Amino acid sequence: MKKKKKMLLFSGITTTIAAAATGLFGFALSNKLMYIKQKDPEFVRERETTAKRFDEAWYNKNFKCELNIDSPNGYTIRGIMFQPLETNNTIIICHGVTENKINSVKYARLFERLGYNSVIFDHRRHGETGGKTTSYGYYEKNDLDAVVKTIKVMIGEDAILGIHGESMGAATMLLYAGTVEDGADFYISDCAFSDFSMLLKQIAKTEFKYGSIIPIRFADFFVRLRDGYSFKSVTPSEAVTKIEKPVLFIHSIPDTFIPASMSLDLYNKKTGPKKLKLFEKGAHAQSFNENMAEYEDLIHDFLENFIYQKINRDSSSSNVIPFHF
């Protein structure tokens, strides 16, 4: 009997310790997520300059204006509008987690070649934008809504407006379009995650060798308690089912941080106009860097097939002279 009691006591203590350790891991994970360390701005600028993706002369020449947009979350969103072209057609570019708007300049140059002016901005708690925590799209989607509304006033309703997002920026874009407003003419999603909880489970397994979902549930509890949202609220695969405008999904097969299967999942759940491209080369968020010419051709073809042909068809059917791009 005594031996049995000792075993039960030992088992209880072990279970308590395991539960406490799991809870602490969940709290630590919530802390890491909310206050994830950002890349140093000078590091980002130097990296992009060295790789010849950031041209200071072009940046200064085409710097149209600074954008200071009021966030519905209570801080100022800092951005820049570039207008190298005599057009109102504009692309809004959303960077990934730990990056800042300088990382988006390479895409601004790409879209200039495709006939678009551009807007780059810092996400919540990144770069020069305010905000106390990073929420992986939950609060960021409302910031994007504020940016879209501001830019629409500046360029007019007749201009073509697109949004390009990379990683967290892509997830934010899809959450915006699927849960706030389908407010752009097209979207380009580069290496987005489809389900934040599943992504965290994968990271916990690969980086911490922790295969259980329980720490993720603890982290979700602490994030809800501390930051006011749940991981379930950050599920682009649900949001994408409500997007009617064309979406181009891009991913690289070698991506080990956010697997390409997540973009495939998003593509399969999106109804209506869509396109998917999986590159053979490129780690996470490196599809453009590793496949520049093919990446540009891909977007050109997407715009030709899903945007310009539709405009020409609509113009012809309404007896209006088509606008040629």
C-alpha cells in the first residue's frame, strides 16, 4: 500500500512538473511571438545595398512623399510613396516579420518595370511604425485597411490598385482581403502561412524538438490574455475562401520555415481567379532573390491574363474605348 502511495505521489509530482514546464514554455513562446526581435534597420539597408536590390539614388529621386497614417489601433503607420511613372496605378507592398520597408524597395523597382508606382510601409512594431506587439496579421490587417483607404483617396477610384505581401505581409494581406474588405484589384501572396497554429506546431517540432500541441495551446491562452486575440483569428486559409479578386500565390519548394504546402492549401481553398507558382530554388522569402527574371515574367503574365484582359473585356462590353497598358 505504501509503495502504491509513493508511486502515485511520484506520478503526481512528475505530472505537475511537466504541466508547469509546459505552461512556462507556452508563456515564453507567447513572449517571443509578441516581442519578436527585429532585424537592425542598418543591417537590412546594408544587406539590400550589397545585393544591389536597394539603390540609394533611385530611392531619393523617386521619393514622392512620406505617409503618416492613423492606425485604428492607436498609433501612426509610417510609409513612403514612390511615383517614378506618370500613372495612378499603384502597388502596396507588405514586408515580412522582423523586416522593414527597406526590404520592400526591391519589389517597388520590379513593379516600376511593370508600370506601377508603389507604396511601402512599416508594419506594426516594425521600423518607424508604432505598436507594442507583433500579431502576425490580426491587428496588422486593420492597419493595411487604413493604408488602402488612404491610397485610394490619393490615386482615385479609376486607378488599378494591387497589394503584394511577403511572408507575414502576405498573411496580413489575405486576412485583410478575406475578413476586412476585398479592396484591391489583385493580390500577390509570396510564401504566406495558411494556419498560424499549424506553423507554430511545426516550428516547435523542428526547432525545439517538441511534438506536442499542448505548449501551443498554452501560448494561445497567454496571447489571448495579454494581447487580445487567438491564434484561430490568424488563419488565412479561412479568409482566402472569401476573396473574390484574383490572387497569385508564390512559394519556393525548398522553404523549410513556411512549407510550400501552405501556399498550395491556400490556392486550393481560393475560389475564382487564381494562379500558383512553386519555384524550384529559394529558401524562405527568397523566391524573388533567387528567380528574379522568372518572378517578374510570372507577375507580368498574371496581370495580363487576370487584370488587363478583364478590363479590356469590360470596356468593350460597355462601348468604352479600352485603355492600353
